[in-house]
Amino acid sequence: MPKKMNDRTLLAHAAVNPSEHHGFIDPPLYRGSTVAFPTVAALAGRTQSYRYGRWGNPTSTALCEAINALEGAIGTVLCPSGLTACTTAILAVCSAGDHLMVLDSVYGPVRHFCDTAARRMDIQTTYYDPRVGAGIAELLQPNTRAVFLESPGSGTFEIQDVPVIAAIAHERDICVLMDNSWGTPLFLKPLELGVDLSIMAATKYIGGHSDVMLGTIACGPRAWEQVRDMHFQLGQYVGPDDVTLVLRGLRTLDVRLQRHQESALTIAHWLEQRPEVSRVFYPALPSHPDHALWQRDFRGASGLLSFVIRSPSWDAVAAMIDGLKLFTIGYSWGGFESLALPVDPRSLRTATQWTETGHLIRLHIGLEDVDDLKADLEEGFSRLRAMEAQKNL
């Protein structure tokens, strides 16, 4: 293949090697634990491509090669979930006595890990304002070993100044980690912005069908050896069936993301005009406070957004969501289906405060017709108003 290709072409052709698989286009699904060696010399020489099932097989190699090509990474490891990808990356670069900087709007389970397991390992965590930018230099400590970014932030969608933070961190030989599940390598390439470890929950847009769980860590040269070693020591393993599902989803990532983005932007603009809504959090909107940063660094916006309902009544909000027919109530996102989930950021903030009044609702805009989605939400707002009116009687 040509050395330089558009990402759309990479999605279709990365890790496709028919000559290695008897002419079949898709890499075969290899199941197995034991790998046979022809001789004792071959066992001792450690030169055989595959030596044990947990250490990889042609199926997992194909996915790693595809992620490497998309991310511009020198190496990728696969983890059983997005969370294990985050925690493995942290453990790879932080040890007892080290200090870790984490954005305040980080994915909740990562915060829980930092506050519990990492603390027991004597890894100290400081949470910082996601919009700190160059001000992060004042928060770094002599023992800071890593900065963990997520852009946009979970639930509240702050865009971080990734190049500035990465440059400051690297001046002090600090590793930079980033969760890029929202943007994927199609809409943001963290390694190009100075990030050392680009992490994704491939459970979401990469898989795309809500039928698999998997995480990836794509590495630059600064931390590849540490990540590969920690991944091996922890015994991380992803089954070949899951890898195959993610490879399948990867091929259609571009066309799905374009649909997610188009519909999400339509819904976001529509929500901004609703009298029931006080704010919409979606970086592609000109009204978003970090819109300029998003325009500078990102190539697109995915289907996840949130908005604040003015109503103080939880019962009215619950009635709105409970009656939705096309929006499923559920965790995760990035699949073909639309989701709605109430979120309360107050319990997940320590460096900043959530001051919005009303209730925050997170939406994932799926692949359904956008007019049908608007009609479903319109009926939900009608239920909300009816419940409010009933309470005011």
C-alpha cells in the first residue's frame, strides 16, 4: 500500500493481507491457547512469531496494526475494556511515590481508580480544571510523572488545550495520557498533538454495534516499552471473537461517524432553541466556550452531547426520559442506537464546581432518522411540561 493514505482508505485496507490468509480479505479468527513449536531449539530461540495465546495471535496483530496506522503509533496493546486501558496506561508510567495529574471531568471510573487502588499503591492524584491550559505548569510537582487528559471531558464536554499541556509536561519529562474515545483517530490524533499514550474505549465508536467491549492504548516512543511490559505483567488478554467484532466495526467507522455527527449537530441546534433547555454542551456549536479550540484541533464531532433542562422537578425529568421510544436508557455510547441518561456532575468534581441549575441529560445520537429523534424528544418535552403543570396545581 502507499505510505501516505487518507484515513478512509486506511480503515478499509489497514491490516488486510489476503496473501497471508489463502486469499481471504478479512484476517481469520484464531482461537487458541497453546502454540506448537517444531523443536526445542525453536522454543528456546524465541524467534517464532506466536508462542502463547495470551501473547497474541494473527487476529489481535491485525487490529493492533490497524490502530497503529490510524493513530500514527509505534505500538498498540489491547485491553478487555476502555477502563482497563486507562488503568493499565496509568500503572505503566506511575509507581509508588509518584504524582499524577488528572482533569476534573475525567470518566468517573477512572477517578474511582485514582481515589482507591492507585492511592493504596501510593500514587498521589491531583485533579485540575480542564480549562487550565498553560496554568498547569503551576500545579506540577517534582514527583509528577503523568498528566491524564480527556477531551472533551465526560458529561460537561470541556475541550483541553492539548498541545500546550503536552509541551509543558514534556519540558519536565512528564508523560501525557489521553482518553480519545469521543473523537477517535478520525476526528483527533492525540499523538500528533504531543500526547504519548492515546487511549480509547473501542467498545464505543470503533466497535460501533454495542456488542463488544475492548480498549486500546496506542503508544508513542516515550512510553511504549513501559506499556508493553505492564500489559504483559498484568496478563491482559482480549478474546479473538471480540477482536474480530472490533475489526469489523473499524471498517465502517468513517461512514458511521459522519452520520452521528450530522444528526448530533442538528439535534444540538434544535435543543438550543427549546424553552425547556438552558444550555447545550456540544463542542461543534459556536456557543460552546471551547469552540475555537475544538476547531483548531479536531476534524469533527461525534454523536455524544449533553444539555441542561431548566425544570427543577426530578419527577418531570424522569417522566420525559421514561417515555422515550427511540432513546434507550443505558450506559456506554458509540453504538448504532440513541441513548439518554441523566448525569449529576456534582459528586464527580473536586477542583471545579458544577453551578448549573436544573438537570443534566446526556444524549448519544445514533443512526436513526433525525426527524424521528426530534419527534421522540418533542413528545418527551410535552410529558415534562404536563408533569410540571400537574405539580403546580
